[in-house]
Amino acid sequence: MPLSKQEWLALEKKAHELRRLTLDTTYWAGSGHIGGGLSVLDIMTVLYHKYMHIRVDEPQWEDRDRFILSKGHAGIAYAPVLCDLGFNDKEMLKTFNLSGSKMGMHLDSNKVVGVDASTGSLGHGMSIAVGTALAARVLGKGYKTFVVLGDGECDEGSNWEAAMSAAHYKLTNMISFVDRNRCMIDGRTEDVMSLEPFCAKWEAFGFIVKEIDGNNIRELCEAIDFALANETDKPVMIVCNTLKGCGIDFIEDNYLWHYGAFDDEKYEKAIAALEASYAKRVERAEKEGA
Amino acid sequence: MAGGMTYTAIDSTALQTAEIYGKALVELGRAHPEVVALTADLAKSTKIGDFMKEFPDRFFNVGIAEQNMFGVAAGMARAGLVPFLSTFSQFASLRAADQLSTDLCYQNVNAKVIATHSGTSFGQAGSTHHAISDLAVTRSLPNLTVICPADGMETYNAVMAAYNTPGPFYIRINRGFDNTLYKGTDYGFELGKAVTVREGTDLTIIACGSCVFQANQAADFLEKADGLKIRVLDMHTIKPIDREAIVKAVMDTRRIITVEDHNVLGGLGSAVAEVVVESGKGCAFKKLGIQDAFAPIGLHEDIMAYLGIDANGIINAVREVMKADFEQDDDWDDEM
């Protein structure tokens, strides 16, 4: 179903709130993976607030759609998503990364309610997603499995083992994303270890690939609609071109902000930057939405 | 014990240990629709072909991709299935170690690793296919129960115990035929409790896997030849280890020899030594196993002889320990 302007604006508002909460969490924690957190946030916002069938009051509902954040270091953005939904107390975000907290930078599925897989070590999420999707088939369940990889993460060979198996088992009940922000800790992905031709690699591994702007709510919705309507026997991979640090202009597209800290001055500046970015996004939605 | 097992030593001589596992898995599959099986291109070698034939929709051969297999199993377990994963011990414990640790153990999922070709049982394949470090690796992974069955009968019991106990399991079994130690499956197998294969007061041999049979042979010989009464413990569960049986052995026999088809660093011997030291009671102690070297190529029985973990090697070690004069230690009686 095409995205209405009203829905688009509501999702923009939610994405903005979650960006602010991610920034705040980073500020409270003293530092965090803010860059990759903000790049992937629109994907999580759209999934959790438009597409996924979940029950906040029944987190382990066996028919729920699954979400696996393979790039587990984006926990600093995932935790706000789950707290905002009500799976966990929002106050917990103030303890993020602190000694004794249930929330560390890579979320533990046995401690943080709503997390479907404990990730952190890279190159694990897609395999777990394949298992979740195969289990749906064995158990005769209709839930979907959504998995998000980082692009730097795709250096790990295990992803490609998982990719082969997703195509081999024709897992159309699994929808994959790569947060293609082109940055990793030590530099730009193409400088550290070339990924291109990236989409062609996924195609060669048996996926239908959609390449979109992953910080554009409408493009995300169109791609997910496409994937959900997929009637072929190939799984869909949505390669999301994103901006590391999306929404805070002075950290955007800068690999040095893979992990960073905000002092009071930078924090205030970041809040202003988020507001400005949000205003532009609302303007675009108003103009392009129907 | 589930399932009303009817296997006996006759099956054990006709079936390889892994074949008994394969049959146990089919039995579980029939009784429990949530049981699924996975392998990484080793369905034939790990003997789970029967399950594949009977339950093709619950059987997954992920190709030569152990890391993926472990992640897939974790996802399945999270969704309510009970996956049994089979590959060679070396690959289960090292190739996929990160997935074993993170996906299975950290998440504490209900998945069961049946690792075949353990120790030097795939002797001719050489060190790339020997698993001499898997007990050290798996023993240090939280939430994981680690079992090294002595023979086919015990493998059956271990597999059933794994199904009946929630959480991740690592069961290491041998390639090919094992000498049969137990006449049937009904000998009182209990998870985390050593089996006293024979009683004795002069020395205790604590062994696991195929070394238990060898230890029993050695004890039998030494009783006849040297008049020694040797206790033999089948320490099938490496973790959680039976501390009580170990401390009792210290107190009762004052001498312990451990025997394992594994590096002496980090395996059964280390696990037993930790308990002995923490008990605060001294005893003569010797670890038999692979002395921190890659093992030679050869038939399993030849490698065991070379390593001194066969009956002859154990006999020599017992005689050596019996000669030690620690009992002259004036403090000993105080300790006791």
C-alpha cells in the first residue's frame, strides 16, 4: 500500500524522536556508536512502526515478526527503539553502558526485552535469520524475519555462507537489508576492503536486490512493500545507501564518527542539527507526499 | 531415561558409535516434531542419514559452512525447534567457535552439538582432522554442558540426556567403532555424575571417551598381575564435572591418573586437577593424554598406543605412580 503523506510525516516524526533519543543515550553513556546508529535508524523506524507484527505486552509471542540487528554495535539506536515502544523502561537508557546496566553497547537478548538475537560479533545475524526463517517453515508459521547487516560487516565471510543458504532454501519469508553507509572503523569501506560491485555480489548469490536511499522513508517503504509482495522464489536484499551519522550534519559521512562522544557544546549543536535535519525532511515529505 | 531403549552390546559391536547416535536421533525425531538435524556436508560421515530419509523436511545440510550451520541452529532454537548439529569435533569447536560461543552459549539456546571424529579417532586424516583442543575450548564456554561418552551405549544415554535437559550441549564422539564398555544402556547414567566402572582403593583412574575402556582393561590386568585394586571412573560429563567423585577419589585412593584422547592442557586432566587443588587435599597425580603436540598419523589404536593412553600405557603409568614415595610424607596422615 502506497505511503500516505500523513503516514510519511508520522514516521518522520518518530524517526526524529528516536534520533534525539539515540543522541541523548550517547550523551548519557558518555560515548557510543552514534554514526552507524543514526544511519540504520530509519530502517528500524519503518520496520517497527509500519511493518512488523509484534506485541509489546507479549514480547515472546511466537507468531511475531523477527528483527535481527546483525550490526549489533548499533544497539545505541536499537535500545531507544525498544524502549520507546515500551518493551523496556525508557529510564534504562540512562544506564546504557554503565556498570551493572542491562544495556551494553551490544544488546543481550536475554536481558533486553524485545531483542530477538544477541549480536555484536559481526557476521552472525544473517545465519540466525536463516534459522529463524527455516523454523517458520518447519513450524508452519507465517511470521517474517528482517535482518540488517552493516556494509563493513560484509567483509566477514560467514555472511556469504548465510547468503548462499538463504538463496538455496528460497527464503522469501526473510527480508534482508544492508546499511550501506560506506564507513567502518578504520576508514571508508572501499579504502579498507572493497565491496563493490556490491549489489552484483548479492545478485550473484541469488538475491533480488533493491538499491535505495536508506534514509528516505518513502523509498524504504516502497522497497519493503516490494519485498513483501515478492512472488519469486528468491529472497530480497535491500541495499540501503545511507549516511553515517545521518541527521547531525557535522558528523555525517565521517568514519571518524563510527564511535564518538559529545561534550555539552557538541551535544547542544547536535540537537540543533537534528532539528534542522528534521525540518528539511518534513519539507520533503510535505512536498513529495500524496 | 526416555524412549525405552533396547540397544545392547550386540548393537554396539554391530554399529559404529555415530550410527547409534543416528538411530537415537531418529527415535527423538519420531517422538518430538520439534527435533531437527543439521550437518555441514557430513551427513554420511556423522551417520545422520536415517534422520534425513525419515524427516527430509526437518533435515538441513548447509554445505561446507560450519559457521553458518551454528548460526542457523541458534535461530531455529530461538524459534522453538530443537536442533541437533553434527560435524567433526575439530570444526565444531574451532572453525565455528565464535558461533558456538556467541550464538549458542551466550544466547543459551536449546541446541545440541554432536561432534564426531573426536580426539585422534580419525587418526589417518592427520592433525587437521584430529580434535585435541575441543574439550579445552568447550569447557570454558558458559552455559554449555560438555559430554565425552565412553562408548555407543553411553552415547545413546548422552543424546537422550541432552534432549531432556534445556540448554546447549556439546557431545564429542568417536569416528568408527568403539570398544564396548557397557552391556546396555541401563547402568545408571546420570548427567554430571561419574560412573564407577570398578571399585578400588589403591589408585583411581579417571578417564573419558575411549580411554575408559582402556583404563578398565589396565585395571583388570593390574589386579591380576600386581594385586592392585584400582578404581576406574568414567567421567563422561566434563562439565559440570563430578567434584564429589574426584574428592572422594583423593581421599580414598590418594593417587589419581587421568586419561583422555585430548591435549593434557585444558581437558579432562586439567578439569580434575582444578578440583583436586581446590579440595586442599594432596594426592599423587598424573595426566595421560596428548602431551601438547600434534599427534602422528595412523590408526586410532596405534596413536593411542603411541600416546600411552591405551591399556599398556596406562599400566606403565600406574606402576610409575605406585612407586612414588609420597606416602612417606609425614604430613599425609594429618591431611587425611
